[in-house]
Amino acid sequence: MKIQTVKFGEVEIEENRIFDFVLPIIGFNEMKKFVIIDLGEDNFFKWLQSVEDPALAFPVISIFNAFVDYSIDITDDIVDKLKIK
């Protein structure tokens, strides 16, 4: 599918790559569908682009790029709430 974005123009995305946020990002309660836009392997940053609002995009990084040995313990109730598989 194609989406329009302010920063990147028209972008082709795979629908199965869309994140449907169960809990909204603080301050953006109406926006629930996002996709990660990768501008290439050389870029440290990626963009969390709203599928619903072409002007809304957040720069994001993989914590594993910044801290190789990073790990996190998530409780079972959080895993269930976030529907992590």
C-alpha cells in the first residue's frame, strides 16, 4: 500500500509492517497506526511514521545499535497487554 508523508513523499509500505498501538503515544491519542521507515543501513535513525497523519513522524533508534549488550525483562502481564509474540 502507499501512504503520503510530509518528510518522505509517497512511500510504499507492506500492510503487515504496520504497528497498531494498543496504548497511544502520550499527546497523540488519536494516532494508533505507525510504520517504521528505514532510510538505509548507513542511517543510525529510522522514522516512526504515522499511517494516519502524513505530518507526524518521530525519529527512533534501535537500542541495540547504541548498547550492544542491552537486554530488558518484561513481565508477563505487559507481554500480554502489548500482544508480543
